[in-house]
Amino acid sequence: HKWVYSFGNGKAEGRAEMRNLLGGKGANLAEMSSLGLPVPPGFTVTTEVCTYYYANKESYPPELKDEVETALAGVEKIVGANFGDANHPLLVSVRSGARASMPGMMDTVLNLGLNDRTVLGLAKSSGDDRFAWDSYRRFIQMYSNVVLDVGHHYFEEALELKKEDLGVHMDTELKADDWKSVVAEYKKIVEKRTGKPFPQEPREQLWGAIGAVFGSWMNQRAITYRRLHSIPESWGTAVNVQAMVFGNMGDDCATGVAFTRDPSTGTNLFYGEYLVNAQGEDVVAGIRTPQHLTVEGKKAQKSEAPAMEEVMPEVFKQLVKVRETLEKHYHDMQDIEFTVQRSKLYMLQTRNGKRTAKAALKIAVDMVHEGLIDKKEAVARIVPSSLDQLLHPTLDPKAPRKVIAKGLPASPGAASGKVVFTAEEAEKQARAGEKVILVRRETSPEDIGGMHAAEGILTSTGGMTSHAAVVARGMGKPCVAGAGDVRIDSNAGTLTVRGTTVRTGEQITLDGGTGEIMLGVVPTVQPELSGDFAELMVWADEVRKLGIRTNAETPADAAQARKFGAEGIGLCRTEHMFFEGDRIVAVRQMILADDEKSRRAALAKIQPMQRQDFVELFEIMAGLPVTIRLLDPPLHEFLPKTAEDMEEVAKDLGVEVKEIEARAHKLHEFNPMLGHRGVRLGISFPEIYEMQARAIFEAVAEVQKKHGKTVIPEIMIPLVATKKELDLMKAVVDQVAAEVSHASGEKLEYMVGTMIELPRAALRAGEIAETAEFFSFGTNDLTQTTFGLSRDDSASFLEKYQQRGIFDHDPFASLDTEGVGELIEIAAERGRKTRTGLKLGICGEHGGDPASVFFCHKAGLDYVSCSPYRVPIARLAAAQAAL
Ligand code: PEP
Ligand code: MG
């Protein structure tokens, strides 16, 4: 077994592909070395040693010592200096390097190998006393902090005292002898804090540093970072030991970082910064302002300081060559670190550079045009969810912000406005030209108007599939949901978060992409859909197999979705149409009706409005499939909740308040999600579904007559558990179709299908498919009913579940591919066994989640349907699934 991999002198035992074993940094140092780039020699102790270390009570494999000795001897030979040599000492850096980059999370030690004897050797070999003693004191501080756990402040205080004594302000004013006495001071600190002298033996130092790097894998920072970025603990880190090169040996030395292209715009320009006579940390620490690499960069930033291109033209030319070599080799934008020691360039790191969504898109598309990658590779490179950043306004990254609380990032985008606590107020203010944020404990269908009017929505309860979240995503409006720390008192007109109170009319800002709630107005930047976006989307469409539809019921949403490339409507929730305008009055009359006759009278008022809705939808979708779901929610959702509202409705309807109260009381359910809803309404009141079917078919007839093109609606029955339920409802639909066809003289083609939202329906899919002509998986309800987990109430404890590792994600946001997924697979298989080619789709919120889209592709679904703003994300995810 091999535990150590060497690199240097144009050769390497490792390769870029070995990042699991060597970590990102180690693998790329090896690769650069093999490419013949100037990399200081070194070796990588593998991630397997880290795993071994934690599996064996923090001990090392027995062979490790010898392997490290051999590798170290190799480095000594290449450099021509020996570790611990009093005349010409080899110094090394010891750095962590995990598989995934974890910037700043783990520890680094530089200048290792210095002691009271080798510092003299370094002074001699460098010809610079001051540099040698400065390096030694840096080493003592870094090593003592990382390995011996002595706080930085002890050293910083000692240095401050020294400077006071000397009457100087800047480190640069200290002379060699001053650093020498600082070193003596530092050694005293170490002895006092640890009870032992500072280790003088270079090998002891080396093993101390290696152990500290492995130890830092389990420090709190690293653990938290891994949790936030879903990096498994089992990966471990590698340790890179590498010969030191110095950017701080004088004015012919420098250190810098660069991106091979601009990481914020993607422009194909060399972009970076450097500092003359400095070590790497000086750039990061921001003590001095770094200068630009290129004259162009300098001009763009209106900077006076000379560019590297001007100061070190020869080395700069070399660096430009390295840039070309790396891009040609890696076929991607690189983020590099380099050091110039006595006018010689050394590469210390390369990795794929982090970039904004906009830059990612531009770089991918440009690289296809440059012939560096093919279209498929470009499609594969873009993180689908990152497209969100391009589709919605986002907070200006440069603007200051005062975050007061955080909720769920329920619908992306950023918005500011005055706080209002009711939908009516939102509409009123919006009509008066105000920008408002609607703040509710939770929203209900009644709030639709106010949600439309608001710039953004904030709720204190509810999860990722709560009404607020679903509707906001549909509208493409920013929404922060389930912000549990926010106390809302709508009577007082206040929201309070731990002592901070915001009153009606005061401004707040929401970031629906992060869930942050901020005081005041934070400026935003508007998205610009570039030509790159359109081009990449075309490439995505070329490879994907899944169809992409949208969940939409309003003309505006449907039109927006088509702009984003939707290929039809996968879910039109007809109940949302019940709230538009004053139809709610007729809907309530229908609910209050005591018998079928008065119910039909009320329904007759709704029907023409509903028909008009469908006419508009069919026209916008121009021949694309439109799936319409018949009424789903429990009826009490349409009744007023508060006493005032009840009074108002009583007045509107010309009935006694008592009557409304009595009906609300009668319709009250303890568990409405499992109560009188979905197809159960259709069974109880077939006249409701009959009215809806009539509205659909009359609209079809009208549009067919007008445009001379066939419209084929897909009529969908919700919450079906048994074949018999579906049979009964299909009979209602068929009957109406025959009547409308007869009356209009139009031939009507249509499909009747079902949602699969209940485990029983999934299991009995074989017989349900005898009647159903298509299935659409309603994974919001299917998740709820499979887990027995309320989609409206679980937000409060789901976070705990994620923290405790029970769920690695919210199952209402990203499909539980194991449990719910198995039910989908069973239903797909059994359904298609009965009816070959049965059309299968998904219309739960998961339809816009990339991981869930991958699953749907694998499960052989025909399409996914999602809210309009997620259509591009789904297109890209579907393409990646097919690659
Ligand atoms: C579902 O349950 O997944 C679904 C799409 O229906 P709704 O969210 O309207 O219950
Ligand atoms: Mg449902």
C-alpha cells in the first residue's frame, strides 16, 4: 500500500484524477508538475492516512514514517538542500488539501524546519539576516498556534510591546536584531504556555504539523463547513509537504493569485493581483492593497499602482504562458496561486475557479466557441440551481445589509418594501404606487390578490410547499417562509425579532434565495438574460429526454413559462382561479347552498368566468398540452376566518353571520389535508366537477372554432385512492363532453387521468390505469402521505431532523428518492403494464428541483412540471440527467 505520493522536477507519482486520494491541491500539484510547470517539489500524504488516523486512535500506518523519509530525501535532492542542515537548510510548508476545497477551514504551517541553528543557515544562504529572523518568528507563531494551540494574541501583544519600545509603527521598520529579540520573546511565550521549549528538532516539527493538519479535519469550523456544504466526514484530508519558496526576499520577489478569466463576468481576460516582496498570507490578510497583474486590469480599476506586466515583464510573460497551458490542459477557468522568488516563477496551486452564475455561463459558451470543450460538456458544467441567480433580481453584493432573521429560502429573488400585514392593505398600497412586503403568519388562497400586489412575501410558519412558497414560486416573487423567530402581531401592526420591532409602513428587504430578512432597503441588481443563456439552453434541449411543462393557472404565469421554454401546462390548479376578481362571492354561495339546486345556481355563475380562463390559457399555450386539475382543496378554505371577514361576507351574500359561522363550523375538520378534499368533493358534489368539465369543453370548442386547430385538454382528478372513484368521475366528464360536443358541433378530443398522491393509488396503479389515460405524480401530497408528515406543519422540526442527520434534505423540496421514489417506480411500472405508453409526469414542487429531475429521468417519466421561473432550471437538469 502506498501512503505518500511525490512530485517535482517535471515528474509526479499522482495525477489530477486522483483527487479523492490526494485531495484537490495535491492532485493538481502533481498534475502541474507532470506538465512541466515550475512547481516546488514536495509530496502528498494521502486522505487514506487521515481515514486510518481516525480509525486507529489517531495513529499512523506503520509504513508511513519510511515513506515520508524517502519522499523528503527526494525533495532534498531536487532542491539541493537538506532538512535541518545548519548551512543550507531545506524549509517546507505543510498544508491541508481535501477533496472538495474548504477555504480557510483547516490549518497551514509555513517555514517549517527553522530552529536556532538553521535560521543562521537561512541567513547565510539567502544573504539576508532580517529575512531569516522574520521568517523564524513567523514560523514560531504559526506553528505554536496551529500545533501547540497557543493563541495568536500572545504573540501579537509581544510584538506590539516591542514596537512601542522601539518607537516604530510598521513591521517593516524592524531590523534583523529586532526580529532576533522578538524570536527570543516568542520562545519564552511558548515555554510559558506549553511548559516546554519550542521544538527545535525539524522532524518533530514536521510530524507535529502533519498531525495538526489531520486534527484540523475535526475542528469545529471544518465540521460546520462540511455540514453546510454536504461534504462527508469520511472523505478526510490529505497533507501536502512542499519545499518553501519565498516571495518576501526582496523587490525581485512577489506573490499573487489569479483567475485565468474574470470570475465575476466570465470575460476572457487574465485577472489577478500580486504584491511585491510579500508572503501569500499578506495578500489574503489585506494588510497591503494588492496591485493588478495586467495593465488592462489596472486601467479598468482606475488604479495608479504599477501592474506586474510593467514591473516584472519577463516573469509576467511566463505567467501568461502558464495561464494558456493550464486552460488548454484543464479546459476550464483556473484559480492559481504563484510566488516569484528572485525573479523565478513558482506555481503553488491551481484549481477550477469559483465563479458567478453569469461567468459560468459565459465561460462555458465561450469555451465551446474556442474549441476547448464540446456542447455537452458546457451543458454539464452549469449548476442548474445557479440559473436562479440569472432569472431574478438579486441583492447588490456591494450593498451593506442588516440581517435581523432568517427563514426558509422559499422563492428566490430579492425585494424591498413597506411592511403590510393584510392582503387588502397590500393591494391598496400597491394601487397607490407603494412597494410592499406582505407579512403573514401563513398565507391562504384568499391572500392571492395581496401576494400579487406585493414585491415579496414573508411568513413565520409553513415550509417549502406551504401555500405562500408554492404560490410565490409560481409568481416568481421572492418569498421567505417559516421564519420562526419572527413574531407577527397584525393587530398591533408589528413584527418583532429578538428585540427589533418593525412597524407597518417601515421598510424591509427579503432575499428569497438565502432566506435572509433585512432592515431597510438593500439595493438590487436586475438580471439580464444574455445570448449565452439562450445558446446554452438550446444545447440543453438537444440532449434532454424529459419534457418540461409548467404549473400555471394565470395567463401571466403561462406566458412567462412559455418565454422560459415550457412545453405545456402540467398542472393548472383550478381553485386558484376561484379567487380571481369577485368570483369568490359565487364560490361562497355555492358552499353555503343547502341543496343541489341552489348549488347549481351558484355554479352557473362561476362557469362562464372559468370558461373564459380556459379560453385564455388554451390560446396562450397554442396547441401545447394543458393539464387541468379539477377542484382539490377542502371547501372551508374558501370561507372567511375572522369575525370581521365573516360579517363582510354575510353582507356581500345577504345572509346572517350566524349562517356563515354555522357552515364554517360544520366544515371544520381536524385534519383537513386528509379530509373532504380532492376527488372526495367530486364524489359528494358531482355538479362541481360537472361545471368545471363544461367550462373546459366549451372553451375547447370556442378556441377550436376560432383558430381551426384541435385542442386536447388533459383533465386530471386529484387525490384518487381507488379505481372506482376515478370511474365515477370519468363518467361525469365523458357525459359533459358528449353534451358539449353535441351542442357545439365540435369534435372533442381529451384525456382523463389522475394524480398519484396517495400510497394506495401508487400501489393499485395497475388497475387505476385501466381507467386513467395518464398519471401525474403529486409529490407534495405523496410525500406528505408517505411520511405521514404534514407539509404545512413540519417546517418547525424538519431543521432538527436535518441537523441530526435523519434527513439530508427537506423531502418537500427534494424528492425522497428512496421511499416516495419507490412508490413512483412501482406506480410507473404497474401503470404501464396495464396501459403501454401510459403518459407519466410529475407536478409536485419537486418538478423544479434538479436532483428530483434526475430521478424522474431515471424513473422513465415523460415530463416534469414546475413553476415558470424554474422551467430553465428543469430544462438544464433534464439535459444533465440525459448526458
Ligand atoms: C401535489 O400534491 O404534489 C400537487 C401538485 O398538488 P397540490 O400541491 O395542489 O396539493
Ligand atoms: Mg396535491
